[in-house]
Amino acid sequence: MTAALDLMRTHAALLPLIIAMVGAALAMLCPPRLSWGLATIAALLCAFVTADTTVRVLIAAAPLWSVAEGVPLLADGIGLFASPLMAAVAALALAASGAVLSDIERRTWPLAMALVLCQLFGWLGALAARDLAGVFVAIETAWLASVALLAFSDGRTALGGALRMLGAGGVGSALFLCGVGIFYRSVGTLELSAIATAHIESADAAALGAGLMLLGVALKAGVAPLHDWMGGAFTRPGGPAALVLGTVGVIGALAVIVRLAGYVATSPTIGEGVSIALAVLGGASVVIGSVQAVGAHNLTRLAAYAGAAQAGGILLCVALGSPAGFAAALVQLTALAAAALALFGGAAAGGVQSLEHLDGLGRRAPLAGAAIMSGAISLMGAPLTLGFLGRWRLVEAGVGAGWWWAAGAVIFASLAGVFYGGRLIERLYFRRAGDLFHGPNDAWRWALAPMLAASIVAIAFGVSPALLLTAADSAGALMLGGLP
């Protein structure tokens, strides 16, 4: 056992990527339900391998492992923190998808499971790639897998949403590639670790290139006002596509933004320009996402728009360019992941499309109701929740840097959250059911239970967050302290 663990740690950089791709290939060859079980196990193995490394380096303060020569991977603080988060979210989403696979044709189940693992492979690869070319290829792998999953899921409506995603992704890819070209012309390198010490010929051009790259990824993360594709992607909430896109896809793209910002926003030459761009985009996303969430009448769209508001808070954190800012961004990313699992999982469990379907759901489906309620109070930023902790860390970091207006953005997001979150809770527990229960009623409905329970526990992590804060602070310090 010890020898096997040592071998795993020796190849900790490549092993999660290998597991995801081998799992995807095997899932394609298996019968439908077996492919679901195999894909879930593969994601759990990825979560175990990445979590082992993260605990040893960020919490136990073990030396940062090095990647073998010739392997195009790079270990850094953001990647170490976000990789196990991504893998855990994917594992829970895969496990929960067993309850809603009946929404798609049975013969496409193995393909759907393989596509989810391809998404996981892509986002993990983008969090570990050594250079910008590797980041681009990994992001495109994840995005195209997301588009294909949506296209195969829910009929003509989903196909229209997939085409909209494909168009938006094309724009994002073009922005990223243009940014890479301008950036390389000015900096002379695509290596992430060389950016801080590179001789930059034109600071303005390099900042423009970095901004275009971040803008391209922000479009795929659903950062407002670049989130037009979300309307089509989250039209039908019950299928596996919305469940995976709202959790794995959005969290993965935001984690990549935080990682890229860790290299370009902290550069002494171009950092100021990039930080201003991130702050403007983050502030706009907070306001626009909050307003749209207030007016939403569909639970998954509400969750997506509220996620855009939370994404704006993450961008504000990384715009600070300080270890405290990056630590706050990682805490907010974790809070958003937990809220997304709760809301999208609750929507799938209850078959909730319009908010009217929520009426009385807390009594008809107690676990789903509790998950949606916990997600709602986290989005409000209620004390003793992970959402409150993330916003409080943003306020601390912002005030420390003299960004008092960032505290105002947090207050605005919290007030909007009180409105739409309170509306969800009122419908769950204070209204009589006006319609039949729309969620799955077969034995497979219990596949949603781990996701719902994990989201509730994660949101309650705000009561005793010492372990999370230690990991986030270590990741921020490691990211800005340089790499061996």
C-alpha cells in the first residue's frame, strides 16, 4: 500500500489527467449504467489523487513536488487548490447524473459520461499546463465537450443552446488566440513561469494581450455581460447537461481565470492595466448578474445569473493582485461551487423549471428543499455560511488595498441575494404546492443524495473554516511567492 501511494505521488502531476482520459475511453465501451458507475469512480480517483497532493503541500507544508523534465505541466498554488475542487465537483455531478440520465436516449449514455470526463480532463489540464498554448488546447477540449454534451441531451431546444454556446465559444477562442499572439509579440515567451521576469518591449501591448486572453476565458465562464449563451444552455433544468455545465463548466473556467491572473496581474510591468480591466469587468458582472437574478423566473437561470454575480466578486479579488486577494478569490470559488451544486442539484431532484414548481417543495422533497435553501442563504451572504466567508475575505482584502468601492459591490450583491434568495425560501416552505411533483421517483433518485448532502455540508463549512482558510492562504502565498 505504501509503495503504491509513493508511486502515485511520484506521478501526481500526470495521474489525474491519465485517469480522466482512460476513464472516458472505457466509459464509451461500457453498457449505459456501467458507464455511469465507471465515470463516477474515475472522477473520484482524480479527486483523491489531487486532494492528497493539495493537503501535503498547502496544509502540511510539504515541499512542492517537481514535474519531470519534458512534461508540459507546471505546479502552482492556484492549480493545487482548484484541481481537487474541480475533481470533487465533477465526481458529485457525475454521481447525481445517474438520477436524470433517463432524460436522454439510452444509447447516448456512455457518450454523455465520456464527455463529462473529457470536460474534467480539459479543466484539470488548463490548471496544470506549463504554457499558454497548453492552456488554450485544454480549455478548448473542455468547452467542446460541454457543447457536445448539451447537443446530445435534450432535443431541439438543447441543440439551439449548443449552437449558441458554440458561437460564443468561437468568439472566446478568437479573443484568446489574438491575445496570445499580441502577448507573445511583446513578452517573447508563452511560458507562464517566465512572465514575471521577462523583458517586455511594449507594456501596453502586453497588457492588451493579457486582457484579451482573460476576456476569452471570462466569456466561457459566463461572466456578465458576456453570458448571453447561458439563456439557451439552461433552458431545461432537469437533464444532465445543465447539471454538469452549471457546476463543472463554470467553476472550471473561473478557476482558470484565477490562475492566469496570478501570472499576468501580478507582473510589475503590466499588472496595473490588467487589474483595472479585471476590476471593471468584475464590478459590471456583480451588478448585471444580480439584477438578472432578481428578475429570473427559472431556477437554473437564476442560479446561472447569481453565479455571474459571484464570478464578478472573484474577479474583484484577483484584480487586487495580492496574496490576500487570491486567497479570497479561492474561498469565493469554493463557495460558488457549493452553491451551484446545491441549486442545480436541487433543481434536478425536484424537476424544477419555473419558480412556481418550488411551491411546497421543502415538504415534498426535504433534502432537495434543504439544499436549495442552503444555496440561497449562501448567495445572500448570510453569516456562518461559506458565501459570507468569501465576501468577508473580499471586504478585508479590498479595504486593505484601499478599494472601498469593492465593499460597496459586496453589499449590493448581498442585498440582491436577500431578494432572490428570500424568494426561493418563501416558495419552498411558506406556500402550498400548486402542482404535481416533477422530480424523479424511481430508485435512481437517491443518486442525487450525495451531491445535495455534500453541498449542504460545504456551505456550512463557514462555521469552522480554519482548514479552508489555511489552504487558500497557502495557495495565494505560493502563487505570488514564486515557484521552484
